[in-house]
Amino acid sequence: MKNFKKVFKIAGVVFLVLIIAGGIYLADLFSSEELKVLQDEDNQKLVNALVIGYDAGADGIPRPDTLFLVSADLVGNGLGIVSLPRDTRVKIPGYSNYSKINSAYSRGGIDLTVKTVEEMLNVPIHFYMELDFDGFVNIIDVLGGVELNVKQRMHYIDEAGDLYINIQPGLQVLDGEKSLHYVRYREPIRADIGRIERQQQFMNALIDQAFKMSIIPKIPNLLSEINDFFRTDLPFRDMVRLSKMLVDFPRDRIEMTILPGTPEYINGISYWVPNEEGIEMVSLSMLNTKDYLENVRYEVDVLNGAGISGLAGDRGEILEYWGFSVRKMGNAERFDHEYTSIDYGPGGLEGALRVSSLIGGVPRENEELNSGEIRITLGEDQKRYEEGGTI
């Protein structure tokens, strides 16, 4: 399965920009007392927020188009974001049949949506944030648009939904309306997943622009847009204090992924079907321990030294779920390796031990490797894993 650890959803961009902007403008107005709402039972500053971007159809009913979970470790300064495709197939609490995750909103509003995500990912959600797409358009216009190199023409007409997308390729400044069209456009072949990948480019451009000094005079107008189009159950004082913490987050401590799964048609309906094992890995590594943020700095090669078909790809997929940057999966020079070895470069013992905890193997330092490089040669001991035994 392809690793989506560098994927971004646009409502997450707006969330970060608004929180940071609000913190810059208001940080000095309040004391720095402890956040009381944003602490779990163990008094650890681990904060999970469900962020939803939506528009209203012709009947005026909000329809979530973008959903994701933001998890902030306010002690270790780490931020994990998991995008939840709107077509994700789930069981909504109180309903017996499977449905798309965005239908939870129409059935029970934000409360039922929060409960659905909590049960699917097995993590607590401390607060939610909602953004109307009309607000997104206004916010981008306040920022003066976003400069972006559009790689292909985007053309789509939905007269019933009053949606007309027509964006030419090339370097240009997208205003609010065209920015919304850009992030909502669903290409014919890859649909939601292609759209999510493409939005990485938009997010990088928007974050870079938001951190420029030229944004400071625009902050009062941005805050005005928040009041009109942005809703949350997070108390205002906690929002300000949280923003003060997020301002100091290093960019390399922010990692994003998509909910592991595959696109499938079931009874004629298109779903994103979650991978249960992948969900568990992502929940643990990105939403709880934040190991994902540490693992991403390691570049890993996975070599099949046992001759078991598909072994390198399978183990590489596991490591990708846990955030490792797998750059190569293939065969070793020979297939007679009895035991799995994990070679690591200078300072890489911690990463090698994490690899060993996931797939087995013996770590050993290798002076030929650079710092942050790990080379795994899979041995015949992996057969026990294939047969359901313990590594």
C-alpha cells in the first residue's frame, strides 16, 4: 500500500493559520496559567481535535467535505494529523448498517460525528472545529490569494450543485473562490485520494505565506472571519493559550497521513474501506505516542534475504504505517539469510530498536551507512511471523 504520510487536507491548513494568527494577535492579553480543558486523565498535554470543513446543499443541510483528526503533543511539541476520507465506510453509533462517515453529521450533527470517529480510531476527542467553505473563500481573499503552480487544467461543471470549476495550468495567484475550486476538484480517476495528495502543494504555499510578516496587518480581518464562519467548543482562553504553544512548533514536527484503507465498490456504492491493522498502527504512532514523528527522520531500505514472496513489501508497509521513510523495497543479493539484521548509521540505534520491536531482527551499527539510514535484511526467521507465531 502506498504511504500517504505527506498528505494534507485544506481545512487543516485553515485551522493552523487561524490558530497561529489568533495567538500572535492575542497572546499577551491573557495569563499563561495551565490549560484545564486540554489535558487527558493522566495530566499529559495530549490534545485531539476533530476538524470539519463543509458546505450547505440546496436544502441548506451542511455536508462535510473534509474531516480529519489533529493530535497535538504539547509537551513534546509534535503534531499528528490524520485525514479521514468522507467516503470512509464505518458503523455509526446507533445504526446497524455501514455508512459513509460524513453521513454521521446529517444524522446527529457534530456530536454524533465526534462519537463515530472516537469509536473508529479508539482515541478521545477533546474538542471540535468546524469551518464553512464560505469562510474559507473569505479568508483566502483577506490573505490576498495564494500563489500556486497549477500542474494541469481543472474543468468540471455541476449545474445542479451550482459548481463551475475552470482553472488553467501554470503559475498564478488563486483568489478565494478559485482556491476552493482547486482543493475540492476531484479528478476522474483517483477521486478523493488524488485530491488529498494534490492539496499538499496548496498547504505548503499557504503556510509559507501565513508566516510572512506581511500577514500581521491582516490579522484583525482574519479574526473577524473566524467569528462568522468558524465554530468550536474550545473555550476562547484555551484557544489563545493553545495558539501560543502551536506558534513554537517546528515545521519538521508536523506529520500528516491519510486513514489507511483501500477504495472499493460495495453494493454499487463507492467507499474508502479502512484497514483495521493500519488504523491501529496510525492511532498508536500518530495520535497517542507520537512515535511517527520520531520515525519519519529515518530512511529505510528493506531487503528480502529469505526468498519469501512479497516479504519486503509487507514489512515495508508496516514500517510506513509507523512513519518510517521507506525508500527502497526489494531483494537482497542472496536468499540464505537465517536471521533478520537491522544495520543502522551513527546515532540510529533508537530507530533500529523501534524497527526490531515491529518486525523483529537484531540491530547492529554499520559505519558504511550515514546518520539516519537503516538497512534491513529480512531472514528466514520471518517465516514464524508468516505462520502466525511470535517473532
